[in-house]
Amino acid sequence: MSVVDDAAFAPAKKERWTYQWKELYDEVIDSKLCTGCAGCVISCPHDVIGYNHEEGEYRPFHLEEELGFDDCIHGQKGCTSCTRACPRFRAWEPEANEHLFARDRGDDEIAGIYSDIMLTRASDDMVHKMGQDGGLVSAILIWALDEGYIDGALTSFMEGPASDWKARPGVATNRDEVLESAGSRYTYSANTLAINEALERGLTKLALVGMSCQSSVPPVMWHRKIGKIGKPITFNLGLLCSKTFDDSIFAELFEAKYGLDKHEMVKMNIKGVFQIWMKDGSYHEINLKECHAWTREGCTYCPDFAAEHADISCGGIGKDNDWTLTIVRTELGREIIQRMIADGSIVARPGDSDPAAIELMRKLSIKSRERWPAWASDVVRLGLPEKKKPVAATA
Ligand SMILES: Cc1cc2nc3c(=O)[nH]c(=O)nc-3n(C[C@H](O)[C@H](O)[C@H](O)COP(=O)(O)OP(=O)(O)OC[C@H]3O[C@@H](n4cnc5c(N)ncnc54)[C@H](O)[C@@H]3O)c2cc1C
Ligand code: SF4
Ligand code: SF4
């Protein structure tokens, strides 16, 4: 890993973009800034970047070994797609902000730039019931499919039987598929990877549902002019996120210590504690500190709690469990939410009705940004409160 000179992050400087897998490997993957979002994988026109979905992995790797695992023959010949897609490479944050909002965020915008914040829930009882919180994400997808904003959504399903809790990226094109994918799994699912299936099925207008790290992929791609792979994603729904867990947490903690078999689990949520509901009707809470050891490595340095580059970001914080905290960021996001409120598809109330939720979002955004390492781009830490120096003891 090389420590990158901060001048390299200056967004204003226009230089020829020559960076390829070699720089990506050195500055993002080897340095552990890599989140596993798979932006580089889907962008590669030569299909030489693979992705490892296994426990302890969730990382991209180079499939050709001619120049070793950390260099690329196509990159040597001028291909730069992977670095153009990576939302942790160089000045990713100001570049995405510039693209979406025509400005960078101010130091008081620690949760990213937004125009409105509210609490929402699906009006349709089934959608509300199937959703993790207010069912907003599923309600939006169903509505956007019906209204022709999208013809498919890159979301997350379960691989094999639902009781295995192994998340896998997939495509939803109708109400049934949207509801099949509803709810949260707290392990990683690189939903970007579902784009290949969507394109094979001839879909052209896609929503991406993704964790904060994934929702920065489209605007970074667009800003860096990646070309056709960035075009089908037309709508970006982000999920608030402070971490995901490695799949091994099921066997090594939940089962080994608490005797909770994953095949017997029906729902899980995180509300200050890890909550687990079982088929036999029992409910269990596990201290998050205990879960910490199973944090997925890709989350270690992640600075983005609030999915700051989505059209609409959605979270579960708030005093009422069955509402979705909804952060409207772009014009498109605003148009969709306003139309859904107007036609009664969702119910909304102002964010001010739960000020503690907004304050908690700010605190958690600070906490995530504090993880961003001092040796990487300074701009990402913009707005962090100064840490108080310990007062020297007096005699
Ligand atoms: C791993 C993870 C961590 C989260 N952490 C927080 C948090 O710390 N604080 C907070 O306020 N909110 C967090 N959320 C968001 C919250 O759990 C809800 O997803 C959000 O409030 C939307 O609820 P809903 O009822 O509107 O969504 P739903 O209608 O239930 O739709 C949820 C959508 O998320 C997709 N999805 C489910 N699991 C995954 C996954 N692992 N990866 C990618 N996509 C997935 C589903 O396919 C579906 O499209 C997290 C979500 C996930 C998946
Ligand atoms: S952060 Fe995403 S795009 Fe960047 S190297 Fe990792 S997987 Fe690839
Ligand atoms: S904390 Fe969430 S948003 Fe950040 S890298 Fe991990 S999964 Fe992605």
C-alpha cells in the first residue's frame, strides 16, 4: 500500500485519467479502503475482475495472472474502467457530490446533502408488513415499476432456502419479486453484481438498492465518464448502514454461544442491540459490542452512514419501529416521493416529529466518518468535530 499525497485528491485539477487496476489494487484494495461494492467488477469491459462472495471475503480479485495479481495487461494498454467506477478511489466524495448537486457538501452536512427528511410507510398493508421498517423501499420499487420509471431493480434475495440467511444479489421486475426480496439481511450483498442478469434479460432502466457504499457507485461512474455500463442505472435507493457482518456470525456467535440456529430464525433487526425473532415465537437481544468481532473487513474504514449519494436514503432509526426514516436528496427522489404521497401510495410525516432520530443520524454519521483513515483524502473527514485533548492532571 502507498500513502497517497493529498494533492492527488484535489477535485479541481484536470488531468488525464490513466489509473488502472494497478493503482486500484495499491490504493484501495491493499490499503483496506475497499468496501466490496463490486463497482470495479461490473465496470470491467474485459471481464477480468472476479468477485469472492465467501465468508471472510466479499472482495474483488484479478482473474488474469500474467502480470501478477496487482497489475493488469489491459490497464497497461490504456483501460481505466475499474478506477472510474470505484467509490473509494481518490476524490470520490467531492466528485460524486459535484455530479449530483453541482457542489461539494459543507462542513455542517455530515450526513451528506439533502433537501428533505421525513418518516414514511407503505399504505399497502402487505408491503408494510413485509418491509423491514416502513416498507418504503419496496413500496417505491413497486410504484416505480408501475409508473415506468424503472423496468427492474437490483436488490438482494436469499441464496437457497430463506432459512440459510445467505444474501445474494438479484433482479426484481414485479410486485412478487420485490416482496420476495423485502426486509434486511445484515450480511453483505453486492447488489451491483445483479446488473449482468438485468442486462441479459433486456432491462434498460434499473433501480439500484444498495448499502451506502454501493449507492456511491453510479454517481462516481457518471462523473468519471465511464460510458455505457453507467447508463442503465436510472434510480438510486440507499440504505443507511454502520456495518455489515461476516456470515460466520451465525455459527460462531448466534449458534455457538446462544444456541440460536439460523434455520429457526424468522426476522432480525438492529436497534441499539441485535434483535432476533425465532419460529417458536421467542425473541432474543444480543449486545452489539459482542457482535463487533464479526464486522466484515470491508466496513472497517467506511465513512458513509447515511448513503449520501442516493436519490433517496432509507433507514430504521426512530422511535417508531414501523416507519422508514427517509432522506430525500435529489430532484428525482423528490419527484417520486411527492407523487407517491399525492396518490396515497405512502403515508408521510415530517422528520421534525422525531428530532431524536435526526440527531442520532448525525451522531452515527460522525462515528462512521471518524473511521476514515488520516492517511487517505482529508475531504471525507470535513466537518468532524475536533477531538477534545485530555486535560493534564494538576497536582
Ligand atoms: C446490512 C444492513 C445494515 C443496515 N444498517 C442500518 C443502520 O445501521 N441504521 C439504519 O437506520 N438503517 C440501517 N439499515 C436499513 C434498514 O434495515 C432498512 O433497510 C431501511 O430502513 C429500509 O426499510 P424498508 O422497510 O423501507 O425496506 P424494505 O421494503 O424492507 O426493503 C429493503 C430492501 O433492502 C434490500 N436488502 C436487504 N438486505 C440487504 C443487504 N444485506 N444488502 C443489500 N440490500 C439488502 C432488500 O432486497 C430490499 O430491496 C440497514 C440495512 C441493511 C441491509
Ligand atoms: S471499493 Fe468497490 S469498486 Fe473499489 S476496489 Fe473495492 S469493490 Fe472495487
Ligand atoms: S459500513 Fe455499510 S456502507 Fe459501509 S462498507 Fe460496510 S456495508 Fe458498505
